[in-house]
Amino acid sequence: MDCSWKNITKIQNLPESIVFLNVSHNLIKCISKGTFEAAKHLLTLDLSFNRLSSITVDTFIGLMKLRYLSLDNNKLIYNNRTFPTKSFRQLEFLSHLSLKNNNIRSSSCKSFPDKTIKDLAVLEPLELDASECGDKFLGKGFRALRKLNSLLQPKELPLVMLELVQKESYIEYPNDEQGNVVFWEKIKETLRTNVRA
């Protein structure tokens, strides 16, 4: 069902048989609890280019079969308030998640909540576009993404970071200036090592 570009502010009355829903380019600010409960067969959900500023632990209830989710171009800051722990727990079959071009310039922009992302064990491509926010890192929760094969991420952290996650390495981005220097030295050394290998 294509409902894009219709000035929709709320998603409602979804049929149980729906498998595809595109509500991109609308005016949706929030998703009410139970919105997707009837949509038990939904496989693809495009919520990009809306005004979403947060999700809750109840946002995706009912979407047990969902495979593709796009939350691109909203106002979703990468933090635990916006993406609370267990907010993706219903999405056990989600294999593609895109979170590009959100409100990454906020002062709250530190890292994508790894305790939230770890529930997506079958995720393959993950799109986290944070080129304006160089202080992102991949926390320990990313280790749970055993099938992850593609990671779009900050320009400052090239794809070698995906290899670090796959090798169960962990480099946390520090909060102080001295730690910052050490962090980037570790990244540079990792890059040099991988280039030589």
C-alpha cells in the first residue's frame, strides 16, 4: 500500500493482509501504541521523510514478520531516550534497517544505543549515516549482529569498523580530549594493520 506524499499525520486502520506499507514523505510525528498490531503480515515498512522524534518499546508491536524498515530523514536522535532498550524486540526477523539522515547534529549525538540494536540478530545491512557526527562508535551490543554484512556509517569510521565488530573487538569512544587522541590512534593503527594484511 503506497500512502506516500498524502499529508498523513497518523497511521490507522491497517488491514491484516497488508505486506507493504509506504508512508514516506508525510507529517507523522508519533506512532501510537497498537498501530501495527493488526498488520501481522507486514514485511516492508517505509516511514522515511516524516517528523518522528522518538519510538517506544510499543511502537512495533505486531510486526513479527517485518523484514525491511526505513526510518530515514526523521528527527530521531541516536540516544537511549529516542531508541529505548527493547524498542526493536518485536522485530526478530528484521534483516534491513535504515536510519540515515536523522537529527544527528544534536548535542545529544554520541552513539547509536547498542543495547537497542542487539535485539536485531538477523540484521544484514544496517544504515547509520552519521557523517556530521564523528564521535560515534560501535558499542558491545553490535556484537550480537552476527549476520551483519554491510554497514553504512560515518565517513570518519570506514568499513574496517565492521571488521572490528565481526572480530569481537571493542573500541569505545572516550569523553575526554586525551582519550579522544588515543581512540583515533587505535583506529589509525587498525586501518594500517588491515591495509598491510
